[in-house]
Amino acid sequence: MEISDILRHTWRGECLGCAIATGAMIPPGGMIAENMSCYVHHDPEIPIVGFLVIGSKRHLHSMTEYTREEYHDFSTMLLSSRKVLNNLPDIRSVTVIQEERSSHFHAWLFPWYEWMIAHAGRISLTHIRTVMQEARYTRNTPEQIQRILQSVALLRSMIE
């Protein structure tokens, strides 16, 4: 697998989740927080301030595969991450998404801003991919990257 992040670094490896969990891949701005079971970082590919990913440290496809302790770690991280997003200006809403098709269970915390709502017409799951593509092509600027890195540092300093 190969990805290019918003900092224009190219990362190669068999498993992106393992690379992040072991520190072989450093997400933009670094890790925001981690515990025994999971970690939270900014999405490495999409330049949207506050677009966070909470990933499992081990291979599992579904939250149903977590032990009770791991699920507690995940749910605590999810709650803390969502609360800390309240400190970023201009977020209108946050959509939490999880899929079961990755080798590392992960959840997205996708923030909605006015420009996204104007572009998509409304806050809706069906529009998230379109908004992500729009961000890749129109928001991948040095100024936006700087805002993302500043937000990561702020979130790291505030998360419980």
C-alpha cells in the first residue's frame, strides 16, 4: 500500500494501521493521543481541519471484536476526541463514521464547516466523499496545512 499525505510525504507499507500504530508512519502533526488499544490522529490524506481518525492498534474489522477493555479504551477516546473538537472554531456539526472493511477498525470524526454545507447543499453522509474530494483539490494549500498542524497541537494539548 502507498499513500501520499497532506505534507506530501509518501508512505509505503503492507498495512497503514500497523504503520501508524508502530510509529513507522507519522500522521501530519503527530499523534494526538493514544492508549493501550487505540490512537487518534488527523486524517493523513484529507486537508480538513479537525478531521480525526481513531484507529485500533491491532488487526480487527469490527468493534464487536474488541475485548471489553479495548472497547472501553475506544469509547473513552471517541468521547474525548469529540469533546475536544468543540474547541475548534466554526465547526457546525460532526459526523462519526465507522466501516468494517479495513484490517484496522477505525472511526472517522468528520467535521462540517459552512463551506462544505454550501458545496454539498446539506450535511449528509452521501456528500462526505464529494466534500473530501473538494478539499483535496481546493484546500490543499500551505495556509490550510498550517491550520491543520496548529489544530493538531491544540487538540493534543487539550485532550483528556
